[in-house]
Amino acid sequence: MLVATLVLAGGAAWAGPHDTAVLLTKRGATAQEVANDALRAVELALKSAEVQFAFPPTETEARIAALGVESGTSCEGKRKCVLELARQLRLPSVVAVTVATLGGELAIHVELLDVSEGKVLAEETVVVLLTARGELSRAFERFGKQVSEVLGARAAKLPSAEATPSARPVEAAGSVVVDAGEGRRSTAKLMVGVGLGAVVVGAVALGFGASLNGGLTPRDGSLPADQVETYKSAQALTTVGAVASGLGAVVAGVGAALWFTAPSPAVQVSVTPVGGGTVVSILGSF
């Protein structure tokens, strides 16, 4: 159980409307070094597209730690938590990065979020072999251009008085309980159940096939006429049993992977206005 409290003075300046930051918000079964490579690739793609950062990317983790949160991955990819963290960093937008490894592949999902409205402004998903992650920056070139265009257009639409906001009204106290992993765990249960059922059916079919075969073996490529149909049925059952067992094992394995990589059961984000600022509490199992 992790309880993190963020306290931020109300007088801190907000970043410009075209500024953003990149946060690693979930690292599912992925080595930290690999996750860092993915994060740097996204940052490089944004920099190449001339996206302006609210602060140097090297300061991101230190700024998050200064808020009393271990890292952006404490949010486990939960959007409401990510948005609240971005608000405390005084960001008008944020690029959330989630990474997950399954087998020899690395999956990376990135999305540009409007912090005030919680909308997804741009997103991209890239899947590469772990051995090819050196080419990741190229994979995010299109996303970098999208982010640059979206943020540039948003900044152009804002009147000058709103271009550099110095304060924002504090929202009323409240809390949100999020269980982003519920859907994935439900799917995982279904897949594991179906997979194990298929394995059982396959095993039964294999047993019946062996029983029907009863030691029937063609001699010189032929069988007595009264044994041909029995032999064919036995062979068919054996084939069906093997296929069902194999597919069932694969489905159950994927279901188990989904279960173990699902986000933690729940996170509660509470926002409470206080004199001169806001107190944000993040409570849950991480």
C-alpha cells in the first residue's frame, strides 16, 4: 500500500500552452533500462519535431520526487492519476508513456493528454523486437509531428491573456477511485477458463482416440474392411485432441499474462484545497 501526498503552493507558474513533458506512467514486466530507452526515444522524437518541453527531460523524475511521489509509474498507467500528477507539475498537457514486455517483444503506447479536459489529443502504439529497440526514435517520428501540430494549433488559438496563466482556480475537494485493471482481469479470467476447458476437451478426445484405436495398426498399408472406419475415427479424435490441447494451453497462457500485467486493483486520488495551494493524496496498492 502506497500513500503519497502532494503539496504545491498556489503561486507557482503554469507552463506555456505549447509546453509539455514526457512521463513514464507504467512499466509492465519491463526492465528499467529498456523502459528508459523507450522514454528517451519518445523525447528524441518530440525534440526533433521541435516540441517545447516545460522543463528539461532530465529534471522530470526529480520534480516528481519533489512532490512526494516515487515516480510516474506509481500511477500504473491510470489516466486520472496521471492527469492529477501533471496538474501538480503545472503542465497544460502531458505525454504519457506505458511500456510492456511479452516474450521477445516490447510494446509502447504513447498519448498526448489535455490536462484540463482529460482528452486524448494524439496517440500511437509501437511494437518492436527487444533486440531492435535502437530504432525506436524513428518509430515515433509521426507521433512527434502530431504533437507539434496539435500544441502549435492550441497555442495559436489562445488569447494573449491566457497564453501564460499564473494561477488556476482550485477545484472543490473530492476523490476518485479508479480500477483500470478490472476489464483486463475479467478478460484474463475468461481466457484462462476457456483455455483450460479446451485442454480438458483435448485430453478427453486423445483418450477416446487411443481407446478406439485399440492397437489397430495398418499392415502393408491396409486394414481389414471391418476395422477401417474405426481406425479413421481414432485418428480424427487424436488429431482433434492434440489441436484442442495445444490451442487451449496457448489461450490459457495469454490469459495468465494479461492477469499478471493488469494494473493494481484500485487507486484513490483526493484533491483538497488549502490556504495557498492544494493537497493531493494518492492512495492505493501499487
